[in-house]
Amino acid sequence: MVQIVLKTDDLYVEEPILWDNIFPYGTIPIFVGKKRKHVMDLLSALELRGASTTSELARFAIESHYSKGQIKEMGKSLLTRRGHYYLNHLSGREKKKIGKKTVGMYANLLKTNYVKLIDSSKSNIGVYFPTLLTHLVSLGYVYTYDETCAFIKNASRNSLYFAFLYDIMNKTSFAFVKEFFLDPIKKMIKQNRIRFDDDFRLNFDIIASATALKIMEIIQRSEWWIRSKGDTNLKTGDLKLLKELDVLIQNTWFDLQNSKLLSKWVGLYYPTEEQKWFYSQHSDFSDAQLIYKVMREIHVNYYGSYGQKIPTKYQQKFPFPIKRNRKKKTKSTNSAFHNSMMAKKLRDSQYGSKNYDWET
């Protein structure tokens, strides 16, 4: 835990980094230097809270760490200064020179494509949202269960990959997504195999292979158990994983002819017009590359691990969102009867069913 001394109006406060990241030091260029603490907390707060202004992010970060009594004791200026720090890192304030020294070095998260400005309807007030690059960086944060779920859900708004994870998590379990998608990637991060000092898209194949290796491991372990033990009764944990693997493959959409897959993915994971619009406006253009490679590796390694012929495309029917509010056409006789009954109800409500003469 890195301790940062924060000067307030009345006292000094030793303030830790609120959300640790297991990425090796230097893997993320913006997580280097004396000011890295605020960058790490800013990106994490943005992932956990979703679309926010700098003041909302500052309040969220502070209230996640301090009690109301501590915040009151440190004074209102703490919130204001934190918001200014975040704004400086988002927009990249110019460096100031004092003599021969350069001070005030801030990251430019907008320019370096870690954050997008999604709304600036009011002057000097912007609403920000993390990009795919930040979502991948955030895989290294040490989150609780609730924080991880919130992170995946928020990231799913502008990333097909995380929309896929969120969908699978709801259809299987959090533990399954953690074991097959999150933990393998974190392991490669610790081994320094995933880095972000170059084009982050170079990590897509490694991310996809991390899940594929886990699929092979589980299937081969179960096959070994059956062959060596002569027992089809697998351990409860492995049996559960195999069943969830079946759910995964039933919700994996890989096709060698992938020209039409993007529109199908978007239609599946973003069923409302509002969701489609947000994704179209705030997604990364390389997002489809990541989800394609991940689904390809899942598809190939699932069938390959079972020794089956690998299909050139998914076998199941694509589950398009159900179009609701469609009225079925009725026969003319039924329609006439329906209209007459509606007219009767209207007349009854106005004149009373007993006294009204239908023949007049």
C-alpha cells in the first residue's frame, strides 16, 4: 500500500491508494510517477460509478474511503481539490517551469484514449466514461465481489467483450466468469505477458488465449479422470464447470464469415435503441476485434479439446431480441364482434345497461 501525505486545512492525512492494481509497476505508462495515485483512483472510480463529472468522481472516491465524520473534519476543500486533480489528469494541464525544473506533470487521459467525454452540455462541466483501454487496464484492480460486478456491468455499456461477460455471468455464475476470464488474464498480467506500453490491441490474442487455455485445462482434466479412474462421477466442482461450459458454448457466436456478426452482436447485447446509440457513440473501433478473437478461441478450443471436428460456425440459432407490442391480425368476423362489444360497453358506461334501448 502506497501512502500519500495529503495536506488539508487543519492536519496532514496519510491517504492510501483506494484501489490497488496488480499490474507490475511500469506496465501502464500513466500509473508511473508521483501523481499516479490520483490517476489510478480516478479510472477505478469511473469504472465503478459509470458516467460521471469530476466532482461526482471525487465525492465517490472520498466517500468510499472515509467516514462522514472524517470528511467533515478534513473540510470541504478536500472534495474541491480532488475534483481539480481529476480535471487536470483528464485534460492534461500544461506543465509549469520553475527555473530549470518542470513541475505539474499530469496525464492527459482524453488524449491518450483512456477516457471519453460523452457530454458537455454545460460550460466547464463534462461527463466522462472509460474506454475499452481503461476496461482492460481495470482488470488488474483488486475489487470486491460487488465492485467487480459493478465494473463488468458498467463496462458492458460500450464494450461487446464486457457485454458478453455480463451476459455469461447472468446465465452461469460470477465464479465461472472469474475462473475462466478474469483470473487467467490476471495471471498473465503478473507474468508481465500483457503490457500497455505499445498498442494495447496487441494484447487481444493473449486475452483470448488465456480463456482458451482454461477451457482446455478443465476438459482435459475431466477426460483424464474418466480414463484413469474409470469413473464418470466427476468432482462436484468440475461437473458444475462442465455444465457451465456448455452454457458458454451455447452463447458463443463464432463464424468464419464474420461480416454480419457485428450487427448481430449489437442487436443481441444492446436490445434498446438507447443502448445501441450509446454503444455506437462511445465504443472503440477495435472492440469487434477483441470479441471476435475471444469467441473464436472459445469455439475452437471447446470442440478441439473434446476431439471433435471444429464447426466453421456456431451450431445454435442466434437469439435475436424479441420484438414486442405486435398485434396479431384477426378475422373480419371476430373484428366486427369485437367492435360491437366495445360499442356496447361504451353505451353502457354512458347510459346504463338496463335502461338503454339498443334499437333506438
